[in-house]
Amino acid sequence: MKMCITAAGESLESAVDPRFGRCQYFIIVDSDTMEFEAIENPSISATGGAGIQSAQSIANKDIEVLITGSVGPNAFPILDASGIKVVSVTGGSVADAIEQYKNGKLQVLTGPTASAHAGMGGGQGAGDSDTGTGRGAGGGGRGRGGGQGMGRRQ
């Protein structure tokens, strides 16, 4: 069976990286032969959509099972639609995670385990008291803000 495990390094002894979209490496393993390939995650420093980009990257590799710490709501549907079973693990090495899966100790997820990040920020705005116009700046993710000023008429 072809598996993908998110990893902090390039070997089977590397720690499982708990992040899916921003993991350091994807370890692609044939669980029967234990032959593997380490692929550096090209989405690790994406400004947005890292989970989606990572899901698309591994969807093209004929992966049957993904073992990771958590998967967000944008990546999960892509993995699910690609027929990839998503399995959550806490800590340990890549080899340990594979062994746990083979022994039936890991549970297949039915939905995302992480919350959305991008687009969840709230915006705040400050208005100009003379013109009644304003500008906003978002915080917490990629929020958009708008502002209105309290204009004075004389």
C-alpha cells in the first residue's frame, strides 16, 4: 500500500510533522517493502492555501493513506475526493506511525481536525472626522476591514 506521512525530516526515523499543509516533508512509503521517497513540501512557505496546495500535490501520487497530525477544512475535501484515507497520529517517528496504522491502532478521520485560518480575521477601521471616509485593516488571518468616520458639518 502506498502511504504518505508528514515528516520533520527525510527519513523513516524522522518525527511525524503534526502539520499537513506546512509540514517540512512528505515521506511516500510502500508499506509492504518499506521503500520510501522524501519530498520537500513546496507549500511550506505559501502565503495562503498551503493545505489546498499540499493536498493537490499528494493527490497526484496514487496515495491510499495519509498519516498526519491534523488536516484543515480546505484540504480535507480534496483528499477525500481523491480517495485518500486521512489518519491522525500524535507524535512518534514516521516508522512508528506506519506500524501503528498496520496494527489497526490509528483511526481513519471522517472530517477535518483543524479549523480554517485564512479569511477568518475581523477588520477594524478608522474614519476621518472631516470627510466621513475611512480605511480598514484586518487582523487574524486575511481579514478585510472597513471604516466610517463621523463627519462634522459646519
